[in-house]
Amino acid sequence: MQIIYLGHAGFCVETDSSIIIMDPWFSKQGAFDSAWFQYPKNHHMGDDVQAILTRSKKNKYIYISHEHQDHFDIKFLQTLISRNFTILLANYSCQIVKNKLNEVNYHCNDIILLNDNEKYTLKDAEIRLLIMDTELNCDSAILVKDESHSFLNINDCKIYDRLENIKNTHGNIDIFTAQFSGASWYPTCYRMSDNVYREVCQKKIASKFETTAVAIKTIKPRLYLPSAGPPCFLDPMLLSIHFQDINSYPQTPQFLAYLDQHCKSIKSSTKWTEIWPGDILDVASLKFIHKSSTRMNAIDFKSYVNSYSDEYKNLFSGRENDQKKIDPGDIFVQLKSELLEKLSKLQLVNHTITTLLYWRISECPEKMYCIDLVNKTIKITSHIKELNNYYRITAPAWLVNKVLTREISWSDLALTFRVTIERVPDVYNTVIHGFLILDTNKIQSFCEKMQKTNINNERIIMMYQGKQYSILRYCPHQGADLSQGHLEGALLVCPRHQWKFDIKNNGKCIYNETCIDAICVDNH
Ligand code: FES
């Protein structure tokens, strides 16, 4: 087995008879309305993939893990000349990738939907997709095994609670890759003091590093490869993120230094190394052929980003004229219909949300919508009713227009990082989050799944300080299996997004109002 790193979350796995290209993202326009760009640059790798698909006589597959544009680069897929390949997708309840391919009438050998853990047999290997399908998080990982070796690529799919089972079921993993850096709009888009921002970033980095390190220790591969981010922000609106003294997008060398320090116990059996687009790994010998001599440790990141952003100056200045043509007043009016449509799909059972959500267009700050998610009402207002309990999102009209015209989705809007959010108190609320980032057609099933998690009362017993505690088995956030969590003192840490539940305080989450109902059942 040979693996070529394509950049970001992209890999090309080659066995004796098959080639599997994973999440190829090469478009020069980046992703999410050009908010994210590939780091390091990998645009040239598109030609290499084009050549492999054209020349190789092996059976060829392209796997797309999920619909996010840094994984599903439809523009690149449309440039492919030789279409003698099969596309492999996870069989999600909502088929966004397949629908988009159908919309553009995409031709290739076949598009195959695989169920969770279903075996798909190639001539000399097998593939399984491990799927997470929770509306807020639709993502998949891929396991490729040939006769001698295996590669597990979980990219940014948070199946941490399943890793032990995967290892036990499918045996030793040679190569493992997983995201180690942040990719969400919190805290980047949230207004907070510099000190709090720094603190939140530090916590996010620590939590993500620890989770990935635990994943590596669980899988115990022969080699771990860091991948799937962080992206690069070249839009002048976003560029300053890279020049903050801390942000939640740490670079590879920082994570590898963390592993050197915190994973000494597995160092004799598991290696880790930095990879650069074009690197070719021979899995049997773990030897690399480096196509480029450049390594992240050796470059000056800030000057790299500055010259990278210079290449895009014309792109962003050219967009400004189009943006000025959008009438903010019109967008404000149209936004209401969209929000009402979303509200109509919201079905809240036993949810008491006391927080009002406010939506504002940046160019007309004097008015905003006040949305009551429980009573499903929207009113125009000029002021926030309760300054100690509100959630407000503000975005430029031209960007909201792209959502309303379906150029981008609601989740893309969140990933552009071009919105501003104020949240008082700074407490996560699943319903508000879902309402903001989901497209209208996903809201109903999001509510249904949330309801299912809430009424699933299965309990497990866990030990804390020699005593037995009964707790709810499934995390109230997105249903991860808490039997796979770990304890930090009295705090049970969910393996998926690291919410912490205080066993000594009835299992109450320390970040929000959720609870896993911890009861001591030990009479001794
Ligand atoms: S599922 Fe997200 S923190 Fe538990």
C-alpha cells in the first residue's frame, strides 16, 4: 500500500489493483465563498490527481467524506477529464453531495452509497465507512484494508467514542490520520474581551490536542499523520486571525511537539511526522519520498501567509463592487421570510429556552429581528430586551444574500467566519445553534433526533472514587456514547466534543444547563 498526501484532508491510497482518492480539495477559489484556503498551498496537486486518473489502469474510486466544501470540491471534480471512476459516499439521511452531483448531471462510472460499517469489496482490498449522521454533524471516516496493511482516515469526523470498537473489530491499524486543529466559528466570531478570547482559545487547543492524542493512543497505529487543517484565511476581512497572538487554529509543528511531550509511552510503537502535499508514503517500510523539500517547521508562517494573500488581492477587491450593489433594506425584509420558514419547521418538546435570538444586518444596525424560538414569533426591534440573556448575530447584507439565493448554505455562512456573534451568558445552546446553522429542510429531522436523544433513558454504571454512579448513557449534546468518555477528577468528559459533566453535582454539565443525571447507587 502506498499513500500520497494531497493536502488538507486529501489522500490518494494505492493498492496493487485499486486507487482511492479521498477528499480532493484543490480549487484556487478555496471554500466557503473564498473564506478558507488550503494551507500549505496544494493547487498543483490537482494536476497530479488528473494524471493518475487518466493514466492508471487500476480500478479508481473517489471518496467524499461529507458535504463541506473543503472536502467536497465540486468545481475540481467537474474539471476531471477521465471519469473512469466510482464515487463512494456515506449513506446519510440527507444526501447533499449526491444531490449536488445529480444537479450538475455528473457523469462517472457510478455513485455508491455505503451504510455505516458496510463492507465494500475491491479487487484486492476492502473499504468501510464509519458514519456520524446527527444533522449538526454529518461526517464519515474511511477504513481501507488490503491483504497486508490498513489506513484509517477519520479527517474531522468525531467518532472518538467508536475508536476502541473499530480497533477491536478490525484489528491493527498501520496508518491513522485525524484532524488536530480547530475549524469552528467559536470563539473566532464571538465578541469577548481579549483576555477571555485568549483563555477560550487555549482551552479549545488543549481540548482538541488531548482528544486527538487519546485517539492516537486508542488506535496505536504504526504512524499517525496530522491532516484536515487548519485552513488559511486570505480575505482581508479574516486575514488578521493569523496575526493574533493566539487563535484556535494551531499549526502542525505545535501539535507534534505536544505529542512528543504527552505520548512518550507509545513512542516506541507509534511514530508521527509532518507531511507536505506530494509526500509519498510506502506503508510497509514507513519510508517517505518527499516531492517538496519545504517543511512547515522551516518556513516563516506569517510571511508565507502575507505573500499567499497578495495573490488574492484582486479577487477580493473585485468582489467589493458587487457587494455594494446589494440593498441591505431588501435583504432585511427577505431574511424575515427565511427565518419564518425555519421557525415553522422547529418542533421543540420539553425545551424551555429563555434566550431570545436577535438577527441584524451590519449595514442597518438600528433595527433587528427578535426571534422567540419557543413561541415562534419574530418582531422588529431596536433594542435588546434583556442585556444579561440574549444571543445576537450580525452579518453583512451581501453575505446573507448569498444564503437567500442559495449560493451558499446556512452552514457555509457559519464557516465563512464573516459574521459577528454576541452571546450573554456565553453558554452553548443546541437549539439556537441548530436554528442558526441548519438549512430549513434539515430543521425538522434535527428536532426529531434531538428528541430521540432526550427520551433515550438508557443508563450505565461508572466508577468514581470506588463508588458506583448511575448515569445516562448518551450525551445530551449529540448522543455520543458516554461509556467511552474519561474522567478528569469528578468530571466525565464526553469523547466527541469534550463537554464535561460533574458526577458530584448530579451530572450537570459545567458549560451549560444539560445534565446526565448522575446518581450514586453505592450504599457502602
Ligand atoms: S456529543 Fe458533543 S459533547 Fe457529547
